[in-house]
Amino acid sequence: MTTVSDQQTAASTRSQRAATTASTPRRSLLDRRGAAVVGGLLLPALLLLGWQLVTTTGLVLAYKLPTPASVWAAAVDLASNGDLYLYTAISTQRVLLGFAIGSALGLVVGAVVGLSRLGDVLLSTTLGAIRAVPSLAWVPLLILWLKIGEESKITLIAIGAFFPVYTTVSAALRHVDPHLVEAGRVYGLRGVSLLTGVQLPAVLPSVVSGLRLALAQSWLFLVAAELIASSMGLGFLLVDSGNNGRVDRMILAIVMLALMGKLTDALIGLLERRVLRRWT
Amino acid sequence: MSAATALPVTITGVRRAFPVPASRGGRADRASRSVRRGTTGGTVPAERIVLDQVDLTVEPGEIVAVIGPSGCGKSTLLRLLGGLDTPSAGTLRIGDQIVTGTDTRTAIGFQEPRLLPWRTVAQNVALGLPRGTPRSERATRVAELLELVGLTASADLRPRQISGGMAQRVSLARALARRPGVLLLDEPFGALDALTRLRMQEELLRVHAARPTTVLLVTHDVEEALYLADRVVALRTVSDGEHSPVSDVAPSVVRVLDVPGARPRDRADARLAELRVELLEGLGVVTHHVSGASEPYPAI
Ligand SMILES: Nc1ncnc2c1ncn2[C@@H]1O[C@H](COP(=O)(O)OP(=O)(O)OP(=O)(O)O)[C@@H](O)[C@H]1O
Ligand SMILES: [Mg+2]
């Protein structure tokens, strides 16, 4: 077998050069990532400082905004009887369950609508109308149908998680490069193998960003569910403390929601980075 | 081992017309695009005829080059043969089966590389391997093909990390991986530099000699057509897209030329040089400063 040897050596020196040049930016990138973490924490630190200043100088009265120390004390207090842990855990469980169910359904229905003309015609109008219903409007109905238990909350969160995934997946599948789909067909892929071999990999980045949106939406819908009907959870803590005038606990609930939302989002961000690295 | 042998291709009376997209203009514009008035008084929507009255038989193992001006329907013809498109009239046969859809016995090397961006170069080539190639054989076949197109060192790169010419060679390797009965190549060497191009031509001929397969090769390069092919088919543009009353359209194939001599040919062969001038003039290219006033192929 004859080879195109000088071309190969050209290609290999090129890739070596690429490797050596790639290693230098990677170092500076790592540095920049460290800088990004510090930079990202800068604003929260400033906010905390500002908070401390306005509350200790009496610029804002304590019944409107308690000091950071008293919020911390409220946290320690709630943690000591286990409520803080319980509320955070139950809220997170609801979000994760609702998110899993909603995004799985969103993936399946999005695939049906994105891939089949019939599915599109039959479903997309109805789903568009359902999506237009504001989240709070579902709450009384879900309570009536599913009682005040876990089911009604998880269903509401699933509705919230469903739509971002459904929308991004169906739109992305509709716009998969037809050239690639044809190439897949020419090389013997059809039906399920075409879906797993070309269409799904092609939309993977959109699926992950849809999941990320869905997770954010899940936390949103969690609070909607817990604000109105619950006896546990961070949303309940928020309303209950509001009714009892415990501003420190309200702020604690908000901080916990921010932390948990950011934490789960960071986990999906990790997944996204892995997927995109494999993809490109 | 798949026993794909070279298959004959028979094209009879093929026409492909595309509907003219609905105009954005007003009524006057729409009227001008409606060609025939039906007997009932309604208008028949205008269509753009791209290929008409194509008749061509390709023997098993033959290499046929297809040339013609840009937009004359060369890619359309290959898409029809590959089962990616259906003719408006006429039939295409591969072996003795009429083409109705994509077929495992044909492989297409598209005009664009069309590599899957999430797969490595090697994995893209592996896509072309026939179903049921034993696992042990897959890696060696892919390695062989990558060596053939000179991309062994790039096996693990992703499509976005390679050049346009490299991508085109990956696409060629993917098509060859299939060991097809009919190989349809749409300008496979278009993006290559002159030297690589000559090498790839030799490789194609070598693969063809080792394992005969029927090849239809679209090219813009008349010299390449004459060097590689047993016959050269010249197509013309049959309709400019405005008005194309069906009865006025002349056949797409203007000329079928038997290339003299057997492969491997001498690139400096005087007969080929003459044929080259003849074909170029047929395509409307003036090859001498003192034009011999040679008539181009009759245009419509
Ligand atoms: N799906 C389609 N719908 C409408 N018109 C089309 C379609 N596909 C091709 N055409 C038209 O058919 C004509 C021929 O296209 P084709 O791609 O076969 O040309 P070609 O001979 O391969 O040109 P080139 O040498 O530039 O690649 C073009 O004018 C194009 O506009
Ligand atoms: Mg073309």
C-alpha cells in the first residue's frame, strides 16, 4: 500500500505543533478559571459587607432587614432542631423528582414533535396553549385533583421542567442539518439508528441547555407550590416566617434557595462541559 | 466479507423538475411564473426543469465522468442514483432493481464532506463500513483507508480540527469503506491542492483496479475526467428557471465521449489534450486567443 508519507509527516508535525501551542493557553485558562471563581465571589462579599454596614449603622431598621449575624443565628437555631435540614432536603427532593419526570417527558414529546410532521401538527398547538398558562394558575386545580400531598407539588414542578426541555428539543431536532441526516441515511442509518446516530448527538448541546433552563424553572415552580400549600420546605419557611414576622428566617430561606439553585445548576454545568468537550 | 461486485447502472428517460417557489411579488409576477394554462382555465404552477430525458447505461466496473456547467444538475443526478431524491419521470436502475430509496449497494461521496462533527476522523470513516463488518476487522479497515488518503496521523481529530481538503479525503475514505457496487463521487477532489489531487486520483484508480466497482464521478476538471474515466458525459443547463415550457426542453446529455486508450493513461497524451480542448469548447470556454469560432453545444 503506497502512502502519502510526506503529507503524513506534515500532518503529524502540524498536530505536534498544535499540541505544544495548546498546552500554553491551557495554563493561562486555568489561571483565568481561578480568577473567575474569585471574581464571582467578589460581588456577594461586597453585598454582605454593605448589608452589615447598613444594618449596624441603623440606616435600615432591623424589623425590615436584620443583621447578617442574626440571620446566621436563625440558621443555627433552625439547624439545631433539624428543621433547616428537613426543609432543604424535602424541597430539593421535590425539585429533583419533578425535574426528572418533567424533563424526561419533555425529551420524549419534544422528539415526537420535532421529528414527525404528524406529531407536530397534532401536539404543538395544544402544548403551546398549555405553556401559556401561568404557573400559579395550576395550583388550585392540582390541589383539588391531587390533594395537598407530594403529588400536586411534584406535578407542578414537572410541568415547569417539561416546557424548556420540550421547546428546545423539538426546535433543535427540527433544525438538525439535513445534510448530516442524508449522510446518515446513505450510510445505512434509519429509524432508531438514525435517531441515536445522528439526530440525538446533533441536538445534545441544545438538550443540555434545555435541561439547565428546566432546572431553574423547577426551583421557580417549587416555590409557587410551597408558597400556597405545604407544611414543609423552603417555600413554606418563607411564607410561615412572613406570617410570624420572622424576617431573619425569610432571608435565610431566600439564601438557601439561592445556594441550592446555584449548586444544582453547577452540577448541570459540569455535565454540559463534559458533553460539549466530547461534542466538539 | 461482503461480496459487493460492480453493478450496472441504467438510467432511462429521467426528468427532475422542481416547483418554482411561490413568488413574493404581486399578481403580475405570479402570472408570469405560471407556464401552461390548463384547459379548464386554471394555471399550472411553473416548474423548473433541472434534468430532462437523461438516458445512460453504465457497464459494471466502468468509470464514467460527468461534467457540465455549475447548476446543470450533476449533483441532482447523483442524488437520484443514491435514492435521496425521486425523479419526476423515468427510472433509474442499479443492477436490475429500480432505485426507490437509499441502498446499501451504493455509496455517495457528497460535494460537501458532511462529516459528523461529534465523531473523530476514524469514527467518521467507520460509519461507511458495511453493516456486519466483524469488530476485529473494523479497526484494520479504517486504518487502511486512513493510510490510503494520507490521514493516519489525524485519526483522532474532530472534523472542526482538520482542513477542508482533509475533510474531503475523510469523506472519500468513508465512501470507499462501503466497498459499494456503485460509487457515486461528487467532485471528490475539488478542495485539494494540485499535488494531493493527482495522488488521490492515483489512489482511486488503484482501489478501482484492486476491487472493480462502477464509478460515477462528477468533476469540474476536464483533464481529470479524461484521465480517470472510460467515458465522459457532458450535461447542459436545460432551463434558466424563468419560463420552461416542457415541449421546448432539450435533453440534458449533450455528449457522451469514449475516452481512447486504457488506464493508466499518459497525462501528456496528445489525443487527450485535443479532446480536452474539444470538451472545454463544448462547455463554452474559449481555449485559444484566435478563436476558431467553434460552435458551443447548441444552447436553448
Ligand atoms: N431541492 C431543490 N429544490 C429546488 N431546486 C433545486 C433543488 N435541488 C437542486 N435544485 C436546483 O437544481 C439545479 C441543479 O442543482 P445541482 O446541485 O444538481 O447542480 P450541479 O450541477 O451539481 O452544480 P455544481 O457544479 O455547482 O455543484 C440548481 O439550479 C438548483 O437550484
Ligand atoms: Mg453539485
